[in-house]
Amino acid sequence: MLEGDEAAFERLVSRYRGELYQVIYAVLRHAKDAEDALQEAFVAIYLGLPGYRQQGLKTWITRIAVNKAIDHKRKLERLRKRSLLTDVPEREHPPPVYEEFDGRVAERLLEEESRAQVSQVVGGMPEGYRRVVEAFYWQGKSQQEIAQGEKVAPKTIESRLYRARQWIRERWKRGEE
């Protein structure tokens, strides 16, 4: 069908761009992220054309777009979680003193304090949990990749991550009491 026909692919892009953008935006709720995911979707569509079975083009490309949006959302979530779990770097110089109170400064200080607390809690975890948490959140590895490295089933990694999160919650609650 479109295999190797760049003009036909350009027509496909122009025809479905708006619809696919709306689908992706509905998942991500952020214009810039939706644009990025849309570009990734069109690349995947183009690369997937040789395997396309000539059935339901719109359904096929919409499914690819939704999957790319979900992947993008997961990636953003992992990055957000990783940023909360990373160590606070040692400062070479003290933070600047502001004459007036700046709400952003307070937010940054609270975020740094939260990171330090999370890092401290993670540092005190049992080794099996800590390895999995560090691989998943800090190194961005998938559960499948961790399972291969640990030579266990992916469900085992899923279970360890669940138990590690429970362990963290328990320690966090104890610290608040």
C-alpha cells in the first residue's frame, strides 16, 4: 500500500494528524508532550507499514498513537519519580540569599528536602528491595530488564517493587509520628 511511497505517507500524515493529535492529547493533557508523542507515533507507523495487514488503517494507526501516548506518559512518570528518588547533590556554594520571599525558592527547598528523605529511606532498605528500586527508578530499567538481570520472573520483580513501596510507606509513616 504505502510501502516506500513517501507522497502517500505524507497524505496519510496530513489526513490523520489532527485526529491522532486529539487522541494523544486526551491521554497526555499537555500540548508539547502530545506533539512529541505524535511524532513518535508517525515514525512507528512509517516503520510498521511493511507489516500492515491491509485491514482497518484508521484503527491500526490510532492504536499505535494511543500506545505511543501511554509509553510517553509512563516515561514522564518514571522521570518524575526518578527525580524524587535521586540524591541531592552536595552544594559547593550555599544557596543565594533572597531579599524578598520567593515561592519558587521554598518549593525547591522542600523538593530537595523530600529527595534527601527519600534517599535516606531507600538507603536503609533491605538489599533485595534497594537493588530493584534503584534499577527501576534511578536507572530507568523496565521490570523485564531487571528480571533478566536478577535471573527471576518479571512477577517477582513486580512483587519486590510493591513490597519495597510498602516498606517505604511504613518507614515514612513512622517518621511522621
